[in-house]
Amino acid sequence: MVIDFRNSTVFPERLRDDRSGFSVDVIIYCPKSDENTIGWYDYNELQWLFLCRQAIDETFIWRYPIDGIDNNKKIISWLKN
């Protein structure tokens, strides 16, 4: 299965249902540091936000979670690796 990652200069088009100005959660991968995290795009501030403390390089890639591959247990396990 080929998983389609997108460049950090491409922003998620799916917004949260609460109309808060944030995209839905996406899975982030930073090849330079080999870091994984969850992130979202803040359309009010025009910036990426990440659920992590480490610095994420500007060259990260992202993708939407995929049904059947990404569930809570798998994502938690994936983030710990």
C-alpha cells in the first residue's frame, strides 16, 4: 500500500466541525530528525501546530489518518517509536 504524504507547504483542506479555524488532526513525519507526531494547521494564525515538544524541521511531510491502518493504539505505538 502506498501512503500519500504531502509537503509542509500544502495545507489540509479539511477543517474541524466546530469551525474553530483549525484543520483536522494529521500525522506528521520529519525525515531529517526521524520524528513522528500529530499536528494540525491553524488557519487563524496561518501556522502549523504540533503535539510534541521537539522542534519540527520545516521540511516535514504530513498525511491524513487512514481507516484500517491508523487507530488509537497504532498511533500511540507509532509515536513512541
